[in-house]
Amino acid sequence: MPPTSLGWIISPIHGLAILIPPLVYVGALVLNGFQPPEWMTRFAFSSEMMDSTSRNASRVVACVANFALRSLTSSTFEHLGDQWHVIGRREKSRVVKTGPYAWVRHPGYSSVLLQQALWSIMFWSYIPLVALGITASAFAIKMPIEACFFVWFPARTRADGNRRRV
């Protein structure tokens, strides 16, 4: 979480925008006997967009792609290794340039955005697209703050030669 008041506001917003659509979708289906409730059908894509066979096939493809995206996310964390930290910077930080980081600066954020796009197809609903807009806006605000974090709070060397976080 970026150490600014804006960072403290933005992080929970994108966290909620990421978690709420799947929780609401699954929870509503379970509580309604695995039938979409009336309010959920109002936010569904038009059934005239595709016939039911094509719609179901695209939902299955999106579901499979979501599992493949999980592999990319795992690879992201593997390549980060000990550089990953929820809050703050590591003592011996370095820029990771291997794996997905060779192509994208923030592959974790990219995978979240792609996942939300896939959810809109899987859930056949506009709701994940609204969450995608909120998440993308939050990331657009948060990423520059995180980039500046390395400049604002560098790891300093003490007189005895040991590094500490200031």
C-alpha cells in the first residue's frame, strides 16, 4: 500500500472492486437455488448478442482462460521471489526483468484487469465491466504512487555499512 493518504484510499477501493463481483455472483446464485435472481438478469448482456450455444461456448472459453491466467499470476509471483512485499520496499530491492516482467511492467495488475474482463463473459454481466473501470482507474492512480515510493523512501546505508529502511 503506498504510504500516502491517497494510497490508503485507493488500495481498499481496488481491493473491493476486485473481490465484490465474484462474491456477489456466486453468493447470489447459491442463495437463490443456483438460478440467477431477477436483479442479476437486469445486468446481464442481451441474449440477442449470440445464440445460447455460442454464449455457453464463450463462457466456457472464458472460464478456461481464467484458469490459464492463474498460471500467469503464479509465474508473476515466482519471478518476483523475495522482492514481493505487501507494503513497502525490500532492503536489497531490484527491478525484476524476467518472466512476465520482460513484457509488462505490472503483470499482476494486468492479470487482474484481464481477469475482470473474463468475468464479464463468464458471468454474462455488465457488473464486472463496471468493476474493471473502477479497478483500472485505481491502478492508474496507484502505479505512479508506487513508482515514486522507491524515490521517496530509498533503502539507506548506515555508517556501519548495514542497510536499513528509513
